Amino acid sequence: MAQTERRTAAGPGRLSWEQSSDLIVVGGVILVIVMMVLPMPPLLLDLLFVLNIALGLLVLMLTMNVRHALELAVFPSLLLVLTLLRLGLNVSSTRLILLHGYAGEVIRAFGHFVVGGNYVVGFVVFLILVVIQFIVITRGAERVAEVAARFTLDAMPGKQMSIDADLNAGLITEREARQRRADIEREADFYGAMDGASKFVRGDAIASIVITLINIVGGFAVGVGQRGLAFDEAVRVYTLLTVGDGLVTQIPALLISTATGILITRAASESNLGRDMTRQMFANPQVLMIASGALVLFGLMPGLPTLPFLVLAGVAAASAMAAQRMATAPKGEREEEADRQAAGAGAPAEGPESVLPLLQTDIIELEIGYQLIPLVDAQQGGDLLHRITLIRRQLALELGLVVPSIRIRDNMQLAPSEYLVKVKGIEAGRAELMLDHYLAMDSTGQGRSLGGIPTREPAFGLPAQWIPAERREQAEAEGFTVVDPPSVLATHLTEILRRFAPELIGRQEVKLLLDRIREDFPAVVDELVPDLLTLGEIQKVLQGLLAEGVPIRDMVTILEALADAARVQRDPEFLLAHVRQALSRHISHLYAQDGVLSAVTLSSSLEAELQEALEAAGNGLDVAWPAARIQAFYRALASQVERAAAQGRQAVLLTSPALRRPLRRLTERVLAQVPVVSFNEISGDVTVQAVGTVELDHAG
């Protein structure tokens, strides 16, 4: 199916570029194998020799212009294919040389023109090239590849831990962490493959020497024994052809081995090879001036040629002066020049747009005083980063909310033991910790004292006290709840994230959720967006659910309910009510205990009064009550809820669907912890038990 779609996209009867490249590579490998078996015409062999040289130059240029080895991750396989191509050309040229004494114009040109028709000179040049490749470049590249593979594998655990630390600190996203882990694995695989692939280059050098010797002996035997040539004529003809063949194949082999060495030695480069070399070698003007002076001294010594030394001394002096001007240039000019070099020749440097990153505000920030830094430092036993990871997972499981990365930084303006949590740049909570103490809270509610330092638990505002570590067991034995400082901070942070959950889901987060759902349920998303609702309208519904603590994990049910309701009306309040009804099982079991939902209801007279107040307001959401009447309602509702809590029950305010949203708006600022549920949000498998009724005196 995928191939059919690609062919259709490329046009009827036409292959896409991916398919064409696949066929070209496969055809090239098959051609190499065919060259080793079947005789090749001299003209085709000339083209393949030129192609071999061109590929060698191309690979060398690529390795000099990559910034990281993984940009050319295919290099080990490419090295094998190019080595196989050279060996195939050797076999084909050997066959033509021995059969016809002619193997094309390229070999003849290298044998006659390049070495001047002198086979002794040609053979010496060939041996020098082989020695350079085999002893110098290949041996060094092989050793570097072996060491790089070993150290890359040894460094993998440390790199993985560094990625986990950056992820927990909020410096990178989960997608970036996955990409960096994949890059580490690819890097280890690459250097492991290069360790083996370097053996191809070494074997190619050895094979070149052996093939050349075989060709010379074989050519002498064929020329003298079969073709009846004189001894000196046979040596001259076949040795020149063999040397020409060796030079034609050895030059691209030398280019490839050089490219191999360059690629595996570029471990800490920041740019391409040429820019790194010029920037690092000619950046120190003092060194260049010393080199210039030394060259002048050599030029003035008797017996040495003066002109070459003086010319190079002038070049070194000019480079030193240019480097000095660059070093003494204003900082802004140097940064501008660096930006221009990094962007490439002719690219415009950054202007006013460079301040744009300063305008970005982190969604969640945790600032700590310097005494709390050990909580973050894993080397000092701090596990706060791990706790934050667990908090994000916990909220994802409970609410279905992907909490953005939390950025942690130290703030010298805070008290040494103080921390501050910001949401979208605005303070959301702060408290102080005592690292060498434990926070003890009286679970009985009697206000007993342990003689500690009085304080307030930051997450819920409960009375507490800081006690020394040696009194922890005593406090636990007396029934106190004892918590260590990292747990206090983690609990406070968790409650802040719960409270501000509606602000943490924006349009971008909604789009990410929809993209994830589309992978498994494309029809659900495609029906809803963008024909029926926009991202902003879906965002308002999700924010409404999170504001009342309703999880949004069941996104499929939410989207299906929105698709049904949006065909009738697109008002956010109507959509929210319809979605809550679709999530009745979730809502019921969220507040039920052992299958029983404890409910506080409104008296019939109070419901009628509320209905009249809604009609008087005119918008169907606000209750037109005087302030005294609202305060009386708060007191009556709080009394019923507290009475249920004294019996160990979490009560909800149960009302009619028409009053649910107005009552929620009425209570969300003062009694936000009291859930407001309508009758049609109760599933049939939950039993409703009334624990109280809210009644008010006649308003008069």
C-alpha cells in the first residue's frame, strides 16, 4: 500500500526519488559483482575509473564539512561498497591487461603521462602511496576507531544519566530526551561499525600490493610465453599498464582512507574542518609573530634560500596582525563576526531578533535558596529531580494532564532556606524548609506540641512544627505525621500543579493531545476538528473539567461527546455540561466511597429561590442575591459538608442540571473543595445517600 501511494504521488508510471535511489544502489552493487565475472569494454571501464575517483573526492569533501560524525552515519556501509568497487575494477582491468594488453585510456594515461612512461618511477610512486595509506593513515585511523568505539560504549551510562538529569530539571522536553538517547545509541553503533570498517581500508591496501605483483608476474608470463614478446618489451608494456592500474585505484583509495581518518578524529568539532582549523590555528597572534620571526631568521642564514622563508614570514606576520585586530575589536563586533561565520558566508548576522528568547516565560519555575541546592544535587544525595519526574507521571495518570517541564534555578534574592514556585512567571506559592529537621503534624487535630519550631504545612496550611531528626521516632510513636523536607516541597508543588491545572493546558497542549489520539482513533479527531470545533473551544472545555478536578484521560469519550453536542450548540457551558454527562461514570466513582455517593441537597424552597435569582440576573449563570444572602448560603453549605466530614464522608452538592453550573460559579471562590454534581452525572452503579439538606430562612 505504501509503495502504491508513493508511486501515485510521483505520478503515474513514475518512480519516486526514494525508489530510484534504492534501485541505483542495488544496481551498482550488482554491477560490481558482474565486473568480477564478465569482461568489461574499455570505454565502460574508463567511465567507472573516473566515477571511482569522483566518489573518492565527494566522500572526502563530505567528511571535511560535517560537524558531527552521525551526519554521515552511512559511512561504514559506504566504505564497504567503495572498497568492493575498487576491487571489482582491479579484477576487470587485470583481465583486459592480460588478455589484450590494453585496459582503456585512463590506465594508459596514468601509465604514460603521470609517471612519464617510466615504469620504475611509476612502481616507486605506487609503493610510496601504498606505504602512506597502509602505514600512516590506515593504521592511525584503525587505532582511533578502536579507541573511539571503546570510550563511546564506556561513556553511554554517564550520558544517559546526564539526559535524565536535564529532563528532570526541565532543561529539555521528553521528545528532546528521546532524541538525545537515540543519538547516543546511534553514536555507539556508528563507532562500533567504524572499528570494523577500518579493516576494509587496511585490507584494500594489502590487496593492492598483492594484485600489482600478480599483474606484473602474470603480464610477464603472458607477454613472453603466449604473445612472444621480447623480455624487455613485455616488462615495459605490462609493468606500465599494471602501474597505471594501481595508481588509478590507489588514488581514490587514498582519498577514502583520508576521509575515514578525518571522520573518526572529529570528536569535538563545532563547525566544518576548514573553519575549525583556521579559527584554532590562527587565533593566537603571539604564536604567529614568533613563527614569522623564526622564518626570517631561517631566511637570513647563509646557504638557505631567502625568498621562500621571507614570503612565508610575511604571510605569518599578516595573519598575526589580522588576528590581533580581531582580538582587540569591540565585543559586539566580535559577536557579530562570530554569528556571521556560524551562519555561513553571506548570511546576515542576528539583529534585534536576538532578544526574542528573553520574552519567553517558563510555564513552571521552581526557585530555591542556596541552602536547598543539596535537594537537587544527586551527588549530595538529593532526589528532588526524581520526585518531580514522579509528580509529572502521577498527574498524567490522575488528571490526564501532561505537566510541562519544570525549570529549577537558584535565586540568591530568596532566603537561604526558602523556595518559590512560579506559574507563568507569577508567584504561586513559597515556603521555607529546615533541611536538618522534620515537619511533624498532629493527626489527631488536638494541637499537641512536641516543643518544636511552630510553622504551617505549606500545601494545606495545617498547623505543624519542625522537630530535630533525633526526635522523629518519638513523634511517630505519639501519633504525629512526620515528613522530611523534600516530601514537604514535593507535596506543595503537587498541590500547586493541581490548583493551576487549567492554566497549564493551552492550545499547543491540546493539539499534542489530539495528535496522540489521532494515531489510534483518527476518525474521532477528524470528525471534530476543524469542522465542528476549534482548538480554543476544545481547550475551554478541558479547562472547565480540570478546574473541577475531573480527569481528562478519557479523551476519546470527551471528543465523541463534543462531536455530538457541537452539532446542536457551540456554547462552552453547554459543551461542558454535555461532556460531564458523558463522563458520569468517571465523576461518580471519583467522589463515591465503596459505591456510595454522599450528597448534600438543596431544599425545594431554596431551589425555587435560586431559579428566580437566575432569571433575575438574565444570563443563566449568575445568582442575583444580595451579599448577606450569599454569606448565609456559604455558612449553611459549609455546616452540612463539615458534618459529613466528621463522619468520614466526602460530601458533594447534588442539584439539578440547570443549577449545577451557577452553583459552581457561586461556590468556587469560597468553597472550591466542595464538588457540585448534577443528577444526570450520577451513574446507575452508584448509590446516592443524602447526608444533609441546605435550607435558608425566608429572605423577606
